[in-house]
Amino acid sequence: FIFLGIVLTVMYFFFALPSTHTVTEDWTSGESLTFRQKWLDIKPGAIKSMGTFIYGFVAQHTVHMVFRSLKSSKQNMEGWVKVSSISIGLAFAIFMSLGMFSYMTFWDQTTSDLFHKYPQVPLVSLAQLCLSVAILFTFPMNLFSLRELMMVSPFENVDEESSSTEPTKASTAGYSVIPSIEIDGFSHEIPMENQQHDKRSSNASEEISWAKHATLTIALWGSSLMLAITPASLGDVLNLIGCISGSLIAFVLPAIFAYRLHGYSIVGVLLFLSGCFVGCFGTYFGLRDMLDF
């Protein structure tokens, strides 16, 4: 609902801005621009900003939390496909609406800061507040994944006897197998953590004191905050992170996994090359901008 309110605000100014007294000097009707200038021209800095775009495709670290938050009846492949498809569809519709309507309002004067060009009126201030609240409740998901990995993993005990036994298609000591799914003509059985593993994780979490829990949380939050506010531009930070880690997670590693599972494919090669290209060039430009080379 927060993002829906932001979309409605952007749509309102798209239709109302030209006919109101709130028109700013940066506003342009776009009548002097050709179709090519509006929709086909590639603006300067597009390549070195690819990391910021890739950053939007990196959310794999939250998958396990989203899956475990589903109802028990929905914790299967059918339920996950439905939930993930609806979520991705809604996210695509929301962000495409934000991008398209804000761009068609200011055209070539549009900036990466969504509300930078809009008049400073109460409605815009309210939309900025909504965006801040949305980010405030979304950002901790990244910390939760890392915190759980750092807190639980060192306390997990691996059963040597069960580890020496190969998993079978039936339920094993360490894994349970959900129904197989078919992807690209191949049948896959996906092992998932069973209740015994969750119990070990739960017991491990109980062994960690509240002081360690709070200290680790504050340390993660503080370090990420300092990394975000130290550079002059947050966009440079997102661009660098997207190029270094996002290109690996979203393109390079999936291509390697696909090759390992299915062998050679054109799509896999294109993913791998795209990830390497964006990762190398984007990281170079990102470091150059941050260090002022």
C-alpha cells in the first residue's frame, strides 16, 4: 500500500503538473524532443550505472525467510511458484509505473532521485516519507540473513553418521525430498531442511545470549550505515556493490550452475559473459567515481 501511494502520487503529477501553478523550471512538455530522443537514445553513464540496475535483481538471500514465513500448506513448490510469481509481477508493475510516469513528466531532465525534480508540496513530502518507511522495513531483511548465517552456523553440529550415508529418494536423517519438478525437460528433486535440522538451528539460537544477539545486530547495522553515508553519493555505493556481488549472484553463478546441471546453452553463455562484462567494467567505473580518479 505504501508503494501504491507513491505510484498514485507520481501519476497525479504526470497529469496535473502542466495545468497547475506548481510547474518548475525543470519541467518540460517534451514536445521539442523526437521519438528517438525520448525512447531510443542511450544517456551518458549507462554502462557504469549497470551495477545499480543489477542490484535490483539480487534478492536470493531472502528466499529462505520468505519461504519459511509461508503457511505450512503453502511450503511446497506449487505454493512457492505462486507466491514468487505474484510478488515479482507486483514489483515489476510498481517500479515500471514509477519509472515511466516520472520519466514522462520530466523527460530528459529526469534524475535518478525520484522526487528531486518535483515541487516541494505536502503531497510530495508525504510520498518521500512513505518511501523512507518502505526502505526502513525492507532493509533489515538483508541483515537478518547475514545475522542468522553468522549466529547459527557455528553452533550447528553435523551428524557424522548421517553425513556418511548418501541421501535416498525417501526421507533421510538430514533431508526430506519434496515432489520433483520439471525444468527445461529435466526432472529435479529438491532437498530441503527437515524438522531435525530446524531443531538444531533453534537450539543453537537459544545458546546465543541476548547481548551477543544485540551486539551483532548493531555491528551489522552500524557498519552498513557507515558504508552508506561515507561516500558523497549513495548511488556510487549501490553501483559498486551491484557490480561486484550482484553480477556474480544474478548472472555468473546461475550460468555456472546451469552448465553444471544441464550442460552448454546459449542463454547460459550470454548470462556468463554479461555478468563478467558488467562486473569488470562496472567495478572499474564505480571505484574510479568513489576514489575520484
